[in-house]
Amino acid sequence: MLAAGVGIAVQRFLGWSIPEVFLALGIANAVVAIFIFSLVPEFFLRFVAWIYVTLFYRVHIEGVEDNVPDEGAALLVCNHVSYMDPLAISAAVPRPIRFVMYYRIFNVPGMNWVFRAYRAIPIAGSKEDPAVKDAAFAEVHEALAAGELVCIFPEGGLTKDGEIAAFRAGVEQILARDPVPVVPMALTGLWDSMWSKRDSRLGRLRVPRRLRAAVGVIAAPPVPGETATAESLEKIVRELRGDKP
């Protein structure tokens, strides 16, 4: 701020007009923004996600501030409603999150750099690519060991009918190695989103049913990793979501 003040004084002394001063400041800010993005692109992308979600949805956040730890490792488990889910969760949780996502989506041309900058973790099924799956679990272990937040969608895919599918045992495999606290979370209101599979053929996007739709991000108190199971976590998430897909 001191340097900016001195710079403005020098510019005025040299006879620069007010529009020229603002132009110089704008260019300087753009250069700094690009530099910061090159160092920590994840925070810029989180900011963009927050802008998008708050502009197009009315987000109701419940229990996140009290139940998601401010520091230390934790595993977030959530129902999977739409492609917008990670953005909604990122907008609600102030800490950076490592999202585990399907490797074919992770590798989509033109979007791969975004997912890499977001530090997402690609995963595949055992029958699809065992090496990718093993690498994903290893990366999840490293993230938790480093005290980060990791978010998984234990259903293994987007809901096709708005209901919550059975949670798979992968969450138990993670907790067997890293018994960190588990925060069950539920998303509501995104089933009507153009990013869900409701009323869509061959996965094509639809026109949203309404703008500024109400979306809920709800978190329950952490469950000890030593006692959490896929079945018990699924039950909690179902109760959090209630009858609001």
C-alpha cells in the first residue's frame, strides 16, 4: 500500500491524469493477480466457484461451521447429485478440499488443467484400471497424512433417480488405513439443476427449471474413523437430506 501511494504521487508529479493513474493501477493489479494464480491457482478457482454458486443459487449452509474442523485431517462424505456438487461444497467450506473424482471426467480435454489446479484426485473402478485406483488411494493417504480435507462421494456416481444409492466399501478402505474423523454431508436442491441427470437423455444438459434455486449444504457432527462404516455413514447422510433431493 505504501508503494502504491508513492507510485501514485510520482505519477501525479509527472503529470499523469486520473484515468491514466487508474489504468496503471489496473494493469499492475492484473499482473499481480496472474502471478498469484500461477502460485496458488486453487484459491482463484475456489473464488470463481463461490461467485458462480452464489450468483445462480440461494445456498443454505447448515452445520458446516460447527462440524467441519478448522484444521487437521478429515474425510467428508456426501451424496452425489450433480456435476455441480464439488462447487457447492467448496462454496460452503472455507478450507481447501481434495475431491476424489472419476478418472474419465478428470481427463476430459480442456478441463483436465482445471481439475489438476483444483488438486482433484482421479479414481477408477477395480475392473476399469486397478493402477489408477491404487494411485488414488495412495494420494488420499498422503493428503490425510498432511492434514488436509478429502471429500469422496461413496455412491460411486451421480444419482439417476434423485435417491441416494448404497455407499460403497471404498470409504472403509480409506478409514482402515487412516482412521480420521468423518464428516457426513448432504446436498439438497441440485436434482433440479441442469447439471444433474434428471430428465436428461444420454447425459445431455438441460435448461435449468429455475434461476436462484434453493440449494442446501448440510453437515453432521464428525464420526470417529475407527467406528465409521459405509452403512452407518449412508444412514446419517439419508437423515440429513430427508425428502429433499
